[in-house]
Amino acid sequence: MEKEIFTATSSANYIRVNLDAITKNVNILRSLAKGHTGLIGVVKGGCYGLGGIPVTKHLASLGVKEFAVATVAEGQSLRRAGIQGKIHVIGNFTFVEIDKIIENDLIPTVSWADDLKDVDKGKLFKPNGGKFRVNIKVDSGMSRFGVQCEDLHSLVQTIDSLDVQINSIYTHFAGGIMDREGNQAQLDRFLDCSEDYVARTIPRHAAASTGCFQQIGTDLDYIRPGGSMYGLCVANDLPSTKMFQDLGFKPAMSLVAQPTFYKLLPAGRRIGYDGLYTTKEPEWIANIACGWSDGYRRKLSLGVGAVKNNRTGELCPIVGRVSMDSCTVRLPRKPEASDTYSLLTDDFAEKTSYTSMARILNAATYEITGTLSTRLPRVYTSGDNIVDIMQAVDYSN
């Protein structure tokens, strides 16, 4: 399949997205929640770098009916692609967004009523005449945006007075997988302050990916997973990664490349900008057309990072500097013409997995996939079949 993909993308590298892995991960998440609990799929940031539209369409095919994005523009992009169902914007609402929100039938998040009050009341209706809907975010301990627990009742009264419909009330946990106590304390505060609205049948939700793993808040009206649907653990530490792996989650993304050039260099040759690596003996050096402008980090230079030979399984170190458009790799021998290499593997391996890279770089796990550039084409597969291709520099993700 690899030769077919390189030809179809006209590219020496590509991101492969395993749709079967996403299906497996969604099924695991559903099994962690109660039978009555719905799933809101978080698809912000182009599905954490996997490609927003193709992956959202796959989630819809799995029966996911509601989606969450960070920005109005992301929601608009999904609507233009024909995505149906509720689309929640989980970034805090500002009044300048009102026209696009109404035009695309999005549900914004509010933490106060200030911006709603600035909107002409005649605009607070959908084109079909239905009420304008909002989600209320409660700050139960994250301390970013969100109404304080003690101020929730006042905010609800104000929203009611504006004849705006409250679609749901939700919160977000600050703690990681190992901080069960802190997340439970947040849930307790959230449940206490929102209890009065159960009688109004206003849905409540709290569990994003971490809450799902801990099964904290998974008995409410919705769970709200994001990265875990794509096989991304929320943390890079080994205990969290092991827990995630033991639950059966499968990373869905890999980054594959074929060398654009290779050569045998004599001992004493300096390689890359500033010549920071010098060959110690005759060495096979390959060039891979993927650099920091593609999202492959410069800090992986000088042996910090490595790539995996997909035929032999061998790790080959990055030598010299990762530059804007390429990196150089030391090979143990002359490569086969068909050899390909994984810069990012869809597993939990040392050096090449997103969790290991995050530990090496002291980065968030989601950064590793979420910052991969649109210069890299995305190829969507199921079994041995290519389902879809999003070509390079297609900004519709």
C-alpha cells in the first residue's frame, strides 16, 4: 500500500490515520460510560492534528451525533463540509461571533452574560425561529474561564430573562490521570451547584478523556472525550501511559517517509547547519524531507530523535540539525530501494511514539500531533484500503 500512497499524495512523506483504531477507541470510551450517557466528540484543532473533516465524518459514521470545537471558524468549516448534528463551541463566547454562530447553527459557551447583553435581542433566534441556545461553563477548579459555582444561579436567571435556551451545563477537570482526588473534588462542587437544574432536564457533563479513564462523571448525560478517541493519552508520564495502554487504546496516527536522497560519506564529514555532527567512519546518511516547518521538532536533532525502518524495525538516529524542510538520518547500511521510515509510530515505543517524544521534549502529548503541519498530506485507511486522502496544504482540516 505504501507505494500507492506515495504516488497518490505526490509526496515523500505522509501522515497515516488508522480509522479502525479510532473505531476501537470510541468503543472503549462508550464502555467506560453508563448506557444512558451520550458522547460529544471533541474535534477541535483538526481532530488534534489528524484532520478535522475526514475524522469527524468517520465519527459520525460511528453514531456520534454531537461534536465540540474550540472556535466558531472550526464549527463553520464542519458545517460547510456537511456535518450535521449539534456543534458546540467550547471556547468562551464573545458578541462579535454572533452572526457566524447563528448562520452555522452553533451552540456557544458562556461564562457570564455580558456579551449576550451586547447582542441585539432580535438576533437571539435561529433562522427557523427557534431559541438561541448556549452551554454554560462552570469553573469548578480549573480557574480559566467559567462562571464561579456560587454565581451560577444568577447567570441562569439572567439567561432566562433574555429568553435564551440553556442547552447544557458543564465543567472541565484540571487534574491528570493520577489526580483522581482533585478531579473528584471538582465533580462534587459541580454537582452541588448544578443540582437545582436537574428538574429542568438541563443536561450536565464533566468527563473529558481523563474523567473517562477515572470514571468520574461518566454517569452524567454526556462524556466529552477528545484526544483519547485518536489514541492520544492525556499525559506523557509512564504510569499514565501504562494505564491508557492497559485500557486498550490504540494510537491512530503515524508519520511515514521515504528518503529523497542517500549517500555513503567518508569519516570526518560535517553534516547539517553549523556542522554539529561529524561522521566517525564511512556512514550511510539519508535525507528525509520533513523538518520543523512540518512540525518535526528541531529539538530532536543530534541523536535526540530517531526514525524506525519499517522493514527491519531498526531505529536510525537523527544526525545533524533538523532544519526547516528536512532532517538527516544515519543508516546502518545502504537502504533497500523500497525502504520507508516512520518518524512517528502508532504505538507507545521509545523514541518514535508521541508519548515518548513528549517526554523527551517536555511537551504535552497533544502538542506532538496537534502541531503537525498541513504540508503533510493525511491518508485515511481502514484495513488494507485507502478511504480518503487530504492532500498537502489543504486547509480544510
